[in-house]
Amino acid sequence: MAIGEKVQADIVVAMKAREEHKLTTLRMVKSALRNKEIDKRAALTEAEEAQILTTLIKQRKDSAEQFAKGGRAELAEKELAEIKMIEEYLPKAVGEDEIRGVVAGVIAGIAAGGSKPGPKEMGSVMKAVQQKIAAEGLRADGRMVSEIVKAELAK
């Protein structure tokens, strides 16, 4: 079942259960997906839907951080709750250990084809790591991947 279809089904369930906050969040997700579909003028792929949800999560994290700095704990908690709801529709997030394994594998593969890559090849290594993570149907925080790649290339 595609992400959009699952969101629509969960909207119906939330309406029947009268879960107002969940319903509002799911409608916002559906609206974002629909807007992108209209802009593209074609159906969205699973990867595009996942990218949209990732963007929504990133926006919520920024908002929660700003609310926390401003002393609005109740609004920060609301944003964090929305993040948890949105994350349910995304593939499993990988941890730091799995990312280190993927990075080590990519660097070893590049080193087998020639010399060991250094910090100057960070862009090509990052691209290869992101592609490998996406190919396995997982998702990872780009900032964490960048930090791990930078640390591994500096060795």
C-alpha cells in the first residue's frame, strides 16, 4: 500500500475514533502529498512520497526547537507528537552503527578500485552511501551520514 493510500485509510479511522490531533496531522500530510502531485502533474512514486514526509519531519523539528527556545513547551510537544505520527509512514530509520557499516563498505569498494578515498572525495562517497541506503529501503539523517563519512575519510 502506498503512503498516500495508507494516510487516507488512517484519516477515516481517526475520524471514526474522533482523534482530532491525529486527524489534523494526517490531513496536513495528505495535503502536502496532493500539492506535490498537482505540481508534478503525475502520480508520486514511493521515493517522492517519502521525501515529502522527510521534509515535513524536518520542518516539525525546526519548529519544535524554536518553540522550546521561546519557552513554549506545550507547542514543542505538539510538534514532536506530529513527528512521531509522520514517522510511522516512513521506512525504518537506521542507526549510527548501520550507517558506519554502509560507509565502511562503500569506502572499501572504492578503495578496491584504486587508492583509498580521502577527504576530497567526500561528495562521491556521500552520493554512493545515500544511494546504498535508499536502495536497501532504509532512511538516514543526512547530517549524521555526513559526519560519519567525514570521520571515516579522515582516518
